[in-house]
Amino acid sequence: MNAIDWEAKGKERLAEEFNKVCVSFPVFTKEAKPLGIGGFGIVIEHNDQTLTKILFKPGKEWGNYADKAFKNESDVMRLFTDNPLNGLNHPLLIDEPNVMENDEKYLGHYRMTHLEGHIISLHAPPNKVEPSILKRAHKSAGRMIAKFHREARKLPFEKLKQPPGHDGDEIKQISTLPAKTNEALAKANIYFQANKKEGIVHGDFHDGNILFDDDQEAVGLIDFSNTGRHKNIFVDLADMNEDYDEDFIQAYEDESGETIDRHMITATKLTLSTNYLYKLEISHGDGQEDMEKDLRKSIEKDLRNISTITGYHP
Ligand SMILES: Nc1ncnc2c1ncn2[C@@H]1O[C@H](COP(=O)(O)OP(=O)(O)OP(=O)(O)O)[C@@H](O)[C@H]1O
Ligand SMILES: [Mg+2]
């Protein structure tokens, strides 16, 4: 079987969505070009180089998640525009975000400044992106998120809400997993609950939301739909390429002067993987067997990694 070419698929989706956006927004797409696309939005570039992010209305299965995320993102962008974070490049709002009530396809849009830099796929297999590049990028990303945590702490706390995507504060047991695995998950959860740390998180800190320069220096941070208060600040440290976790975490420690409990990173990964597996199992969707299998494998691996806590030796 041929490997899926995600880059080509991404470009195809960007072009497709841009065409649709041009039909819905002929006035402001005039002389604009497509720039990037994520799970919930497309970003277009105007000829004065400012950008507009247009948010899609996702299917009913998402409930009102996307509306909440857009509301949160608009509020956070306003806050960051009024109180720019020291030493970090993030986009600034131009005008106020626009909510589109009663539109079938779109939730809203907002205009912002354009940041320099490009995305590096940190999870790419080593034959696609060189290890030395991945190493430098992870170190720089570690310093960036440490700065973000430090600067976000200085903001008026009451202006930040609990973000809508919020799976990172419990390790779940799953009825279809072996009893021994669930016992280990329960022990991991006790450790997790005793050591989690509250704070302001970016909430979606992964390689699609970091812009790098040509020396793999992280120079821009974007996408604040899940930024806000969180019971578990480690969610921002749990979505890098595992092979480079040590580079990432050490750089975080150097920048912040804090010591990070590695077990808590693994425990946080377990909050994400067990909640995700739980959701997949109750939704009984077709074609998700491979994903469930991968999640089971990663749960096993993480439990083994913290066997001093879980006593897990399968
Ligand atoms: N201010 C910016 N400067 C430069 N590029 C940007 C900027 N904002 C977004 N982009 C580009 O557009 C892409 C999608 O933007 P973004 O990550 O904000 O949307 P998204 O992932 O759909 O958001 P969400 O996670 O809310 O669904 C990014 O990966 C990036 O390539
Ligand atoms: Mg994004």
C-alpha cells in the first residue's frame, strides 16, 4: 500500500476550501490568496499582506464546540492585542472579529497581522526531516512555550476562561481493556491528580501552530482557540515528537528555571489517549479500528514508561 501523501492532500483541501470561501465572501477574497488550513479554519492573505481567518461550521457531532472555540479565540486575540506578550510574536487583531449568525457554512472571521515563518512537520519520519533540524526545532519550541507560560501568568487572570477542548485532566479506565491495564491506569490517575498543576495554557501547542525561521528558531505562535485556564499545564508539553521530548523539556526547563516531572508528561499523554479511545469506543464509527489499535499500543507503552508508578509489567 502506498503511504498517504498528507502534504498533497493538505494542498488539495486548501484549494477546495478557498474556492468555496470565494463564493461566500466575494468582497474580501478579491485579490486574496489561500495561505493555510487547519482543522477548523482557513487563512487567506490579502494584498496588503494582512490575513483573515475564516472559521468553518463543523458537523452536528461537534455540538457547540466550534462556536465556543471561536468565541474563546476572539476574546483571547483581543486580550493579546491589548496586552502583547513580551518576547513572543503572535498575531494582533485588525478590527473586531465578526460572528456570522445563521450562516450554514461559516461561524465567523477575523483579520490579523501576518507572522513571518513557516511550519515544520515535527512528527515527520526522520527520512523526511533531518534529525538535526528536528532537534533544533524542538529545543526552540520548548523555549517558546516556557515564555508563553511565563508571560500569560502576568495577564489579568479573570479575563481568561476555561477553554472548550478540555480532555487533559483525568486518566480514564476503558471497559474493553484488560483488568491489569485498568489497574495500572487507576494508579497512574492517582499520581496524575496529586501532581497536576493549574495555569494558563496555549491549549493546542503542536507543530501546526508554531512558525519557524530558516534556522529552526520558533518565531511565531498562532491559533488561540483553546487558550485559557487549565487544571493541567502539562497539556502544552505532551504533543511533541516523543523522540525529541528530552530536547524539548530541557529547553523548557532552561528557559523557565523550573524542573519538570517527566512522569507527568507521560501521565498527561495518558489523559489524552484514554479520553480519545473512550470517545471512539462509544461512537462505534466505521473505519476507526486502526486508530483504536494505535491508541491501545500507545497506552501500553506509556504505562510501561511509568512502571515505577503503575507497577505495570505486562
Ligand atoms: N498570523 C499568521 N501568520 C502566518 N500564518 C498564519 C497565521 N495564522 C494562521 N496561519 C497559517 O494558517 C494555518 C491555519 O491557521 P490556524 O492554525 O490558526 O487554524 P486552525 O488550525 O484551523 O485553527 P483551529 O485549531 O482553531 O482549527 C496555520 O497552520 C498557518 O500556516
Ligand atoms: Mg492550527
